[in-house]
Amino acid sequence: MPDDKLQRAWAKVQKKFPVIAEYGIETRMGDPSGGHGGGLEFFPPDETMNPSPGTPLIEVYEDIPEDKLEKILVLEALHYGSIIDPNYQEFRGRFERSMTPKQKEMSHRRFERFSNPRPGDPWENHPETRGFRQWFEISELDQLIGGLHTGNWPSDSYSEFQKGIMGDFMSYLRSGKEP
């Protein structure tokens, strides 16, 4: 994927969601043979594997259609928001407290799948090594929250209350007005 396509998509994200623009995240194309086990990766500024130390970075490794790329970039940016944005931290807490037993069970099953990959899984050579709680906090919770926005999770996977939380959150990202 050409870097100009990535930068165009990132510019659209930042225009649509000014709060994300304030996060100071950089984006760039990365080497797909780097072994990250996915199409893109977010690196916090202090992560030892960050190819741009000191800078929050989203690195993209494969060609993703631009409309889908914009949604995924929002999702990846949320990983940094969970670290630096107290408003997002509040939304995350509200969402986690609203999780149903079925949603919690699904998260545990996904964790088991990532921890014990099957042959052919994209993460086959990079199984999850963190414990459940650390994985959930760093990876899963943002995926669940962003899943409605990206279309990664069906709308009926969420309660009306959770959809309201996420609607409020998306409004916050668009306006910058605190909840």
C-alpha cells in the first residue's frame, strides 16, 4: 500500500475526530516481514519494540482498502487513548462494567485462541504470552469498544446501554466535549 494512501486516511481520521488528532500519533508503512502477526500495530512511545522510540506510532503492514483503513486507524488510536485520555479511560470503565456474562465468556475464548494458535492462524508464530487481564486491558477492551465503529462485531453483540456508551464516546471524539 502506498504511504500517501495511509497518510490520506490518517488525515481524514484526524479531521473527523479532533480528539484523536491531539494524541500526537504518527503513522507509517512498515515492513510486512517484521513478524507482528497482523495488518497493523500500535506502538506506545515507551515500548521497546517501537521503531520510532518516544513517539506513539501506528505501523501498517498490508494493503487495506481506504474506507476500512480509516476505521481501523481509529481503533488502533484508541490503544493510546486508553493510556493518555482520562475521558476515554472513563468510557472504558463504563463499558467494562456493562459487559454481560456472554461477552466476558467470548473474551476468554478469544484469549485462549490467541494463546494457543492453530496452524495457519496469522499469529501462529506469535502466540499471546501475556496473562488474561493484561491482554484484556491492553488489547481486547479497545477492540470490543471499537468493534461497533469498525463493524468488526455485529451490532446485536452489544446491549442498547453499551451502544449508548459508544455513541457518547464517538460524539466526544468528534467534538472534544467531555461526557
